[in-house]
Amino acid sequence: AGDYSALRQSVPQYITNMGGIIDYKHRWNRNVALLTGVSWTETETDNNTQQEDLTDDGYKLNESLSNHFQYNEQILGAYGALEAIISEKITAKGGLRIESTRSKGIVIGKEYEINRNYYNLLPTANINYSPDKNNTITYSFSSRIKRPAFWELNPSRKYFTPTNYIQNNPFVLPAKYYNQ
């Protein structure tokens, strides 16, 4: 007969998210407008993963497989864009957004820390041509950033069986992508 083992895992995740946006639009005349704005978000997560193994005396906490991960991320963004009606048939818009991201993650009691500080420039542009009232041809370019989900950064394992688990990666970086 084989050995029997059992485990129990609790993976609570508490998230606090705050943010704000201020936008401003200034129209110089009927054909030209400036759009500007700033945004701020702060997110705090608290994940206290508890891994317990079944013993003869019941379930006991497995300290080496448990972790208490706290993560804080602050993003400050600012943008400017110019809109213009170039002619009766052509309109255009171009802009740039800059983002500053500062984040820190720690595993309490295990001297494990992740610090990230980076900037991103995210340009956008589009132009519309309307040869008649029923048709429009558009070219659009935009850039975006996709950050990893907060739970993906927690360097813990989520066990399904004693040998089958998912390992998170705290070194996953954001990805910048472009659309045309």
C-alpha cells in the first residue's frame, strides 16, 4: 500500500484600490483643442497564504510553504493630446502619456523583497478621412501597458495535490504593446 498524504491551503487576498483623475480641455478655436490630464492610483494587496499538512494530530501549519505577501503599487500618469480639424474631410489627434510606476512587495518574516520603479512613454495618433458623408477611412496607432495581476507576483505556490501546484513569479515584468 502507498503512503497517504493530505494538505489544506487557504489563499485569501485583500485588495485596497484608490485613485483619481483630473482632465482638462482647452479649445483655442473651432478647429484646435488641447487635452491634458493627470491620474493617480494606489493599490495595496495583502495575501496570507496558509499551507497546512495532515499529521496524526490533525492539520499543522507548514511554515516553509506558507507566506504572507504584501504588495503596494503607485502609478502616476500625465498626458497631453492635440485634436485638430484639418479640413472639411480630415481630422487628426495625437498625444503622449507618461507613467511612473513605483512598487514594493515583501514576504513578511522571510526577508524577501521586490522593488520596481520604472517609467513608460505611451504615444497615440489617429487620422480620419471622410471622402463623403457615408464613409470614413481611419488610421489609428496606440500603445498600452499590461501589468501582471497582483496575485501573479506573490512568490507562493498554490497546491492541488502534494506534487501538483502553480508557482507564481514575482519577476514578471509589465508588457508594452502597440495597436494599429
